[in-house]
Amino acid sequence: MFSNLYSFRLYIKKLPILLMVGTTLLMHIFMWFWLLWNIRPQEDSIFLHYTVLFGVDFSGPWHYILYLPIIGLVIFIINTLLGWILYQKDHLASYLLQAAAVFVHIFLVIVTLLLVFLNV
């Protein structure tokens, strides 16, 4: 099944894929840096969710905020692997999977910024 896969090095060297993977990785690195720089290990609970109607409605231990970049990493890895596997048969599906990873990471960066500003 995997003997006739497209080469991963050639897959990454395609310009659209390279741009989307690079953008996703930069946003992912930024999320880790921003969270670890601003949120320190602490005994107190931190705010994890805020709504305009109810205010802060979910708080918890500081390490719960690290689930955001972990979820982003899982989405990035799954989409990249699926895109690589599908690339030989359907280029468009591969591009859409990478674009979805970029799209998800844009929202994760926004949420990360807002959560840090809420807790600092």
C-alpha cells in the first residue's frame, strides 16, 4: 500500500505546500512561545474561556492552556500526513488539507492571544 507513495521531500518542495506548511509552523511556534513566555506555572486557576454574555465561564489549572498548541500540532500532523498520502491521486485534496491546517492555526493564534490578554 505505501510502496508507491509520492516522495515526502518532493511533496514538501511544492511551492503551495511549502508556503502553507511554513506558515502553519511559524504560527505554531509563535503559539508555544507566546503562551510559555506569558503564562507561568502557578497554583491559582487561570481563565480559559470568556463570553460577552456571561464573562468568564471556565477556569482551570495553568497547564490546560497548553492544550491549544497541542491540538494545533495534532491537526497539523494529521493534515500533512493525509495530504502527502493523497497527493499522488488528488492534488486539490492535499492543498485543501494544508489550507485547513492554516485556517485552524489562524483561529488558534487569535484564541491564544486573547487568552493571554485575559489572564495577564
